[in-house]
Amino acid sequence: MQPAGEEELSEMVRGATGPLRICGGGTRPVGKPVLGEMLSSAGLNGITLYEPGALTLVAKAGTPLAEVEAALGAEGQRLAFEPMDMRALLGQSGTPTVGGMVAANASGPRRVQVGACRDALIGVRFVDGQGNVIKNGGRVMKNVTGYDLVKLMAGSWGTLGVLTECAFKLLPIPETQATLVSDPMTPQDAVAVMARALSTPFEVNGAGCGSDGRVCLRVEGFAQQVTYRTQALIAALGGAWELREAAASAAVWQEMRDLIEFVQTPGDVWRISVKPSDAPAVVARAGCPVVMDWGGGLIWALMPEGADLRASLGAFSGHATLIRGSDATRAALPVFQPEAAPVAALAQGLRAKFDPRGVLNPGLMG
């Protein structure tokens, strides 16, 4: 099913007699496999409002992300949270869409400074599991009264409603960027260096470490400022650093954002969120190749196929999500971190409210 408009979508959901598998561009098959009739948002397409002067954009959920980025780029603006493109990692060939990005709360390395997709999201329209059209937020900041459904929908993976339209705040594209790349380090030293860099006044907005142990630090802005800040960082941190500028710098972060170094390597890929200070111990217990981002707050771990990373980690403060794995593995293991009983009760209550019939991606996050 592929509705051409919000009203048709509402009728389809209202008339559903069984489970619906909600699909945007088909590029993020994360979660437990869902059995049901596919409901695609691809027909809900187009930018409905773009005001460069107000740094605001509104687009329908099925709009290709590339179309949005092209429109923004023509005005020197961007979605600052740098959404991850999972196609190469997950072996998909679809088209990333605005709705899929929001449903996954897809965010990249710049999140460490500007926040996630949900932080740039200022308004949504969606159809709930009973076919009701719901609007929350608007086209300006601080336009939410009552429960903030805007934040709730980001990262809900289509289990609470089918997104039809999303509004974002934007930021200008800086004049240039530069990245400092270190010699290989241990995870403990890498996290310490990233923490020091992020605590400086030099506005580091990318702090990651590849599986080779090389720390990467990014700064963006006017060319003269970037030159000053990179030199000041080198002086503050000490050690040997390679400088990569402009396009070479951008390539570093695209590869880290999309986890390119794990693309051609067999195995399951897990996403671990922890306090950066806990990262070295978590990496040691995982005992597998890792890429760290967000100063160590995000760890990507490459595990043998079918292995349960959580069993290797034991109890830890954070959560681990299986991002790449076979259908069999995703059916056998909890894909998302098991929730504490009070949180699980709250989540179940929300699903019962928004989808009392249980037709929207049932079991995907279970």
C-alpha cells in the first residue's frame, strides 16, 4: 500500500485488519522482523515550506533526504545533525526519506555539539494506529503545548504513528572545516584525548576514533578561525597530528558517520551508548573491533555473527542495540536494550494509547 496523501493514509490505517509493516525508503531494516502488509510513505512527497531567512523547512515524510539536502545546500544551509546513511552498512539500495530519518532519530558525529535529529525537529504530523491525524509542534521553536509528541515520535521506529510531515530548524553551512588525525592510541588514551579536546574553547564538533586507534577531531567555521583553532588544539593536546582540510576533512566524517570501515567486513554490528568515561572498560569487555564517536559516548562494535554482545558486556550503564544482523539473529536476540520494568510499562502504555489495535510495526521494538 502506498497512499498518495494523508487522508488516504488515514483511511488505510483505519481499515487495516492485520499488522502493517511501515516503510519509508527501505534503507533501515533495524529491529525484529515484522510480518504484515507493507505500508509505504513514499507517496507523501515534497517540500511544503522552506524559509531560508527563518532557518525553517517543512517536508512530507516520503520526501527523499537527498532532495532536502540539495534544496538546503543551494541556500548554504543544512540539517546540522548529520544523519547517518545506513545503506552501505546494511546492504540496502533504497532511498533515505525524511520520515525514515526521523523515525530512526538518525544522527551523526556532529550530535556531540548540536544534538540529535529530535533536537532539530520542531513539528510533526502523523497518523496514529486508529487512523487519527495528529499534529504537534509547529514551524517555530517553543511552539509545543502539552505533551511533546515531536520528541516522542523521533526514534519510535513507526510503532506509535505513521509520520506524514516533519518541520526542522536549520543551520548555515560553515565556510570550511578541518580535521586533526592522531597516531594510533589505546582506547583509554583516545577517550582521554577526545574529552580534553571537547572541553577546550575551540568548538570541536567531531571527536571520534577508528578501529585503528587514530583519533579524529573536527572544527568548522571561517577559514581564519579554523586555522587558529586547529593550531591551538595541537598546542593544547600535544603529540603528532596530521591535518586534513576541506574535502579531505569531510571525507573522514562521512566514513565515520556511515561506518564505512565495517561495510565489507562480515559480522554483526552493535551500537552501544555509554558515558564516555565508561567507554574504555566497555571496549575491553566487548573484545572486538570498535569505532568510537561522540568522544566515546557512542561505540560501534563488530561482533561475530549471532553472538550476543550483551552477554560479553554483562551489567553496564547504557544500552546496546543490534543494528546489523541476520533475520534469524534479530528474531532470536533482543534487538533493542531490554527496558527496566517501569520504563517498559510506560512504553507499553504509550503504545496502547497511540496504537490500541497493535497494527503499527508490531513487535519491531520488542
